[in-house]
Amino acid sequence: MTDFDDRRRGEEAKYAMDEETAFRVAARRNRLLGEWAAGVMGLTDEETDAYKKAVVQADFEEAGDEDVIRKLLGDLTAADTDVSESDIRTKLEEMTVEAKRQLMSDS
């Protein structure tokens, strides 16, 4: 029974670590997306910092990425930029890869 319990605890620890890593990747990705969108909108440094935080907060509205995409699309459209939903989804994928790369190099 001890081997089973040890294996169960190991699996639980791995799951917790995987969840934490996924959260950290998503948060970093969202900051990178916020920085990109702020640049497209021509925000100042102070506005960019606030906007990056707002994009990270938007991800807590619902599960998945749709809340972040909705926020970015709404803000970029309101700022009269020429960025489509497809552009945002492409940038989201690029920033996911970049966030993973940055986290790996931080370790």
C-alpha cells in the first residue's frame, strides 16, 4: 500500500506543479500580449504598465483564452487600429511560445 500512496502523492505533486507552470506561462503570455497591444495603440510607458496588468486580470473572467481575446479585440478596435481577431490569435500563439521560452531560461 505504501508504494501506491507514494505514487499517488507523486502524481498529485506533478499535477500541482504542472498547473502552477501553466498559470505562470499564461500570466507571462498575457503581459507580453498587453505590451504588444499597448505598442500598437501607442500608449505611454505608464499606460502600458497599467494595460499589461489589465490584460492579466481579464484572463480571470472565464476559463480559456476567449476573455483575453475579447478584451484585446475590443480595446484595439476602440483605438481604431487595423488588428483583426485572427491577428490577435496568431500573436497569442507566438507569445505563448515566448512566455515558455522565457520561463525556461529563468529556471
